[in-house]
Amino acid sequence: MLKEIYDFLMYLTGWPLAAVLISGGTFFTFRTAFVQLRLLVESFRVVLEKPAQQGSVSSFGALMISTASRVGTGNIVGVSSAICIGGPGAVFWMWLTALIGGAAAFAESTLAQIFKRRNPDGSSYGGPSFYIESVFKNKFLAVLFALALIFTYGVGYNMLASYNLQSSFSVFKFYRPWFCWLCGGVTAALFLATILGGSKRLVKTTGILVPLMGICYVLFALAALVINAKHLPVMFETIFASAFDFKAIFGGFAGSVFMLGLKRGLYSNEAGIGSAPNAAAAANVSHPVKQGLVQMLSVFIDTHLICTATALMCLSSSVVPSAKNAGAPYVQAALAETFGMAGPIFILAAMVLFSFTTLLGNFYYVENCFAYIFRRTPGKKTLLVIRIAGALLIFGGAGLQMDIAWGIADISQCILAFINIPVCLLCSGIVAKTLADYTAQRKAGGNPVFNAARAGITQKTEFWN
């Protein structure tokens, strides 16, 4: 019975998930008149704005929290797995997923800003559960989403990140079967030590680590491309030829280059599944669209920079991808050929940083959903129990098998997408009105300031009336 349930859930992560993601992203791309391209330059401008209230979370701070969750082991191991199992064309489908997913990310984060709630100190919090309740008055669905997100990020994603981290050590001679538990224990302890400092320490930590690791990773990728410049024409030819091998795609759709590219792209950039809105709602901005644009930018940073860096570093080498070396081993082998032993060491360092910031960003979302369920920020004792449980799951994740780790992550993110995308589609009128209000004020030359009633939003808000 359990096997039948698992098989059915895995089936949902195939074409049903693809249909939901593609239709949702495509709809918002046209509904917002290609906001991800039309206002891309504007997103770079607003990300540097300082919050009006001293000490509150800035647009940049919220961006770093969401990027910490997005930019993780999936950017290395997920990309490698997609290439090794599906083929180089998976890279193209990841690019396309991020392009249309940017519009969905804009929509969900704009909604989170509109319907965010106020803390006693004047700061804000929110996410999909809050806009589900505010717009549809459906507490059951809102709680269901919160529980699904807690499972996805506290269990599925964090256990997978822990597994991916320890697996990156497997290419070194000192690795032994028991090493996974040692790595899991150290990771869990460091996670717990950081998370006990609360959300302010989270914002500060991710604000330092995320830009640092992102810049170093992209520079390393550029160096690899310079060294392997002679392979670049063939590399790009292979990517596009594999992407449009329709016989291979439709001959085995569930494990095809298309599906693997889409699923690994989703796992990496998380556009549309309702995670980033939990960070977006914390930002102090004058107009909800500003944070929608900032979170849209996070999708591009994740996929078009970091994921692309991994893919091109690997494919520009002469190491042939295969199912046998899927994951961290393929990346390390490719970089060892290009940089010698410095390559695997660099990837190991990147995996450590990516994994750690992912764990922190993920748990920010988990605590936000517990705040919704309890209708307030949980007390110190409750938070301590939640955080210890999170650390134990990280420890356990290190010992999982690869297919189980990815299976749990795929199923859990699928549940989120099936709830959040339809909700956002039903709220598309609110998103369109808010975007129209922003663009009108920008055309008039002013700094957009939002008033919900003036923009035609009839639902109650705590910040914008």
C-alpha cells in the first residue's frame, strides 16, 4: 500500500507538475506583460533602497534570505544530476523554467507584501498562508499550505541538503561509510548554534555569506570557461541539440531531459511554490511591487548565474556525464580535470557554504509557518523544540540514499506548487491592479507609495490602507 502511494506521488511530480508550473508561469508572463523582462532593470534599482524604518528588514535583506534558500546544493548537485541522467539539454529547460518562473515569483511575492501582518514592534511577516486566508477566507487551506511548507523545507529540502553536503566528501580517500554521520552531526550542531540566535542573526549571516559565495562561484566558473574555451562551441551545440531531441523527450517523459531540467530548475529556483513570499513579506518597502521585483531577481541570480555556472564548468570539460557519476562526483571530476586538485576542494567549500545558508534560509520559512499556525511567534520553549527537531532531521538526512532524498524533496515541493500556483492564478487580478498602480506612479516620476483602496484592492490589509 505504501509503495502504491509513493508511486502515485512520484507520478504527480512528472507531467502534472510540469503542466502546473508551465501554465502558471506562462499565464503570469502574459498577465504582467513580461514583467520579468520589462522591469528587470527596475528590479536592480529597487533592491538597493533602504527601509523607511530604522532596523527593519530591507529589500536586500529579504533578497538574501530567499536567495540563501534558493542558492544551495541543488545549484551544484541538482544540475549535475539533471545533466548526467537526462542529458546536457536539461540546462536549456532550466533556463526556460527560470525565465517564465520569474513572473510567478513576482506575483507570489507581491501578494505576500500586500497581505503581510504586523508584529508588535512594527515589523512585518507573512506568506502564502496569509494571502490564502485574507483573499479566500479559507483557514483550512491556509493551514494545510503551512504544514506542507514545514514538511518541504524542514524535512524534505533540509534532509536533502544534508545528504548532498556529506556526499561531496565521497571523492576523497579519507571518506568512509560512517563519515556521513560525522558530517551530519557537525552540520546539525553548527545549524543549531546559528539558528538559536533568531531571525536577526539569520538576516545578518545570510547577508554576508550569500553575496560572498555567489561572486566567488561565478568567478571560478568564468576561469573554467577561459581555460576550456576551445570546447565552448561544441558545448553549446550539444546543449541545444539535446534539448530538442523530441524522440528522447517523449520516449521516456518522466525521466527525460525536459522533466529533469524542469524539476531540478524548480528545486533550485523555487519560483511559484510559495517559499520566497515568506521572506518577501518581511521587507519594509513603500510599494508591494518593489519586493515582487526583488524576488523575481532572485530567480535569475539562482538559475541564470549559479546554475549556469555549474553547468558550463562541467560541460566545458571533456569528462563525459553518466548516471554512475551523477551528483557531486561529476562536478568534482570535471573541475579536477580543469583545475587539478584545487577544483574538488573549491566545490567542497562551495557545497559547505551553499548547504549551510540553504539550511538557514529554509528554517526561516519553517518558523514563519509555525507563526501562522500558532497565530503568533512561538514562545522560546516551543521554538527551542522546533529548532532541535530541525537539527535532528539534518543529522538524519546525511545518512539517506540519493534516490530517497531526491524523492522526498520532489514530492514535497510538488504539493506546494499544486496549492500555491492555482491560488496565485485566482489572485491575478489583485497582482495586475497593484502592478498597474506602481507603473503609473513611476511614469509620473515619483517614488511609488501604495494605498490598497486607491489601487482597487477591496480586501482588508494591515499595512496599506
